[in-house]
Amino acid sequence: MNKFNKWFYGLQGIPATAKIFLLQNLAVMIRTGLPLADALETLSKQGKNQRLKMIMEESQTQIRNGKTFAESITPYQKEFGEMFINMISAGEQSGNLESVLNNLYVQAKKEHTLKTKIKNALTYPVIIVCAMFGIGTFILIYVLPNITAIFTEMNTELPLPTKILIAISNFTQANGLILGPTIIVAFIIFLRYIKTKTGRRLWHSFLLRLPVISEIVKKINIARTAQNLSSLIQTDIPIPESFNITSKIVGNVIYKKALEEAAEKVKKGEKLAVILGAYPHIFPPIFIQMIMVGEETGALDEVLKNLAEFYQEDVEQTMENLPVIIEPILMILMGLGVGALAVAVILPIYSMTENF
């Protein structure tokens, strides 16, 4: 493969479905006794994602030259993640690569399913909000001026709602060319700010305080934490290292910091239930209690797996019900907007009829 192709394919991402396909088929091929290098070569020919095909081709070549699978994909940590590489390495060392690949496959599939449900649940509210904003802008710019022009010509004192409506309409018309770009620029600045270290921390803290949203964010991060810790511990990766790896996977920086601190405290011999219990605002009592049971029974990985399944099912159920919860709120907001508009338009007309 020439340098241009490598550079071009390097710009591409690897979708979750491609990784799931790789993990599922690779585990099956190894189970049937096919050598790892041959399995990777076969999969590289079947895959559709060019970036993944390139990685598999280079990986199988390096394996034939004496490197391990983990070593061959280490340069591609950005694509696969630290957890993936560490688990592959542990699986090769213990001789349980097939089992590790199955665990990674199950985890990747669950993660993809959860993300898909979240996206599907948020699509409807986003479309409704965008439609409301678009319709409202259209009314302010094109419809209201024709109506308010009649009111401004009246010699009578206009009601306060009508004055406010006229002022908003006039301001929008006069500053429309500036207002639109200003809103877009402000939105871009906001997005850039929340990507900074300080901005991300403030934004994630804010999300954890929002009604309804905070519970969803907590459940998602707890499910991801439990699932990754369970998989890493099952692969015999030390608990402190498992916490460090998991801290790099969770999306919320508040959870990230808590897991990083937990990793350091575990090294000192403190119990997990006590360590995580110091963060009651992000880890609920039931989670701490189950961790305590897992430590006492020596089945921490199994307990974490059960917790991950519990919270994932809870999040999926919440996502299915979210449109039902949000729809009445959006309808109320829309009704209030239409009602306020109707009052502002009808009141002057009513005053005119009284004068006659």
C-alpha cells in the first residue's frame, strides 16, 4: 500500500459496526483453529472499511514476523482504545484470546446499541425544537410586520403584550443580518469552550445538576464504568490499572476524576466500596452496596457485570420513554408561545371594537 493511500485512509474513522464485525468473526475463526495471522488476512479482504482493512493487513504481516496481536495494533490506540489493546494483550498472555474477543464483542455491541437508542430518542425532540425555532423566526420576520403595521397606525394606547411583540418584530427585522451570524458564532464559541478543560468540567457538572438529564447522564456513565471494569478485571488486569483505563473511556470528566482518584487509593489498600462511597453525588447507594457485596464474596467482576446490565437496561427503557416525557413539555411550550402571540394580536383588536 503506497504512502498516499495510508495517509488518505488514516483520515477515515472506523465505525462501531466494523469493529463488531471484526471481533465477532475473529473469535469464531480462532475457535475453529485458524491461525491468527490467517484470520486477520481473511478479514482484511472481507472488510469494507478501508482504514480497518489497512490496519488488519499490517497487523497480520507483523504477527508473521514474530510480534503479538497486541503489539501489532498498539500504534493504533486512537482507533481501538487503551482498553481494547490491554485486554488483547492479557488474553494472549493467558491463552484466552478467544474469550477476550467474545467479551469485547459483547461489550462493543451493547455500547453501540445504547448509543443508537440515545440518538434515536433525541432525534424527535431536536427536530421539534428546530421546527419551532424556524416557524417562530418566519412569523417574526414575514407575518407579524403586516399585522403590527396596522396597530402602529392606531392612535390608541396599545396593550403591553402588543408593544413587546412589536418591539421584538422590529428588532428582528432591523438586525436580522447581524442576529443570525451572531447566534451561529456564539454557538461555535460555546462548543469550543466546552471542549477546553475548564469548560468541559463546568458543562459536565451542569449536566449532573439538570432535572431528568442528570439521571440519564449518571446511568450512562455508571453502566459504562461497570461494564469496562468487569471486562478488565475478568481479563486479570489489576484493579488499579483497570480503573485508570476505565477513566479514559467514560465521557463525563467528573466520573473520570473520581476513577483516577480511586485508582490511586486502591493501590494503598483501601476498599472499593469505601473509596467510591466518597462520591455519593455520582455513585448511588445501590451501586456502592453491590460493590461491597462483590468485594466480600470475591465475585467483583460478576457483580459489576450485573450492575452494567441493570443500568444499561434502565437507560434503554428511559430512552424509549423519553419522547413520551418530552412531548407534553414541548407541546406546553408551543402552546404558551402561540397563546402569547394570540393575546398580543387580539387585545388591540378587542380595544378597537370597544371604541366603536
